[in-house]
Amino acid sequence: MRVKTWPRYTKLLVTWLDIVSDSAWHGKTDIEKVQAMRVQTLGFFLQNKKKDLKLAHSITDDGDSDYTVIPWTVISSIEEL
């Protein structure tokens, strides 16, 4: 994925692959079927860096927000909304 930038608070739909894990015991056959999970995250663009993309989900009038940081290496697509 090529690192890109958008105006602050642009709405983005980011599709990425997430880690899947389970601490319970499973048989070898069951484990062989497990794959990384495709995830879609909807958020407001905050910042991009060389290694990751930062999104907010809620933003106050003062600009405070919650956030998600997604490494560029796991992002498969980004759609501007």
C-alpha cells in the first residue's frame, strides 16, 4: 500500500488484515483452517506516518478523539467517503 495523505478528518473506510489468536487448545486440523481476519474500519483521517495510519472514530469540538492505529503493511485498501 502506497502511503497517502488526506485533509484532516476526511472519512475513510480502511480494509485490512488482523491477527487471529485463541489461547484454548485446538487440534492441528482445526488450526490449519484458521486465517487472518479481514476487517473494515470506518474513521476520520488524523495522520499518516511512514509505518502507520491513524484514524479517529469520535471527535470533540476541541479536537480530542479516540483513535485506531493501523500499520500500512496490513492495509489492503482505502476508500474515501
